[in-house]
Amino acid sequence: MGLWIYIAKPFNDQELTVRAQDHLIRKHVNDDRKTISIRDPLTQIYNRWHFDTIFEHFYSRSIIEDRAFSFL
């Protein structure tokens, strides 16, 4: 999912700089939120929700590819 920014020409250099910085800050915050939502903040171990998601992905893939599946 991307964020589209429209800037009319001719553009103001300061406005472009501010918008680019804002976009980078928002991306950093969203990346942090994603990490926090799938890992324990103290141990950095993946949580149960993430385990369930990954398990389902690899299990489905093993069925499609008709391969053995083990998960540790």
C-alpha cells in the first residue's frame, strides 16, 4: 500500500522538502507500529498473532506444493 502525493508544477522547493520529510516520518512511524504489533517489546520474540499468520502461510504453501510440513 503506497501513499500518493500530488504536487503541482511549478513546485516550491521548501514545500517539496517538507512533504518529503513528512512522508519519511510517517513511513518510519508505520514501520515501528508494524514491528510493535508482531513482536514482544521486551524480548523481541514474535507474538502468537504473527505465529498464526506465518503458520497458515507455510501450511497452505505445503498443501499447494504437496510437500512435507514441519514447524518448530
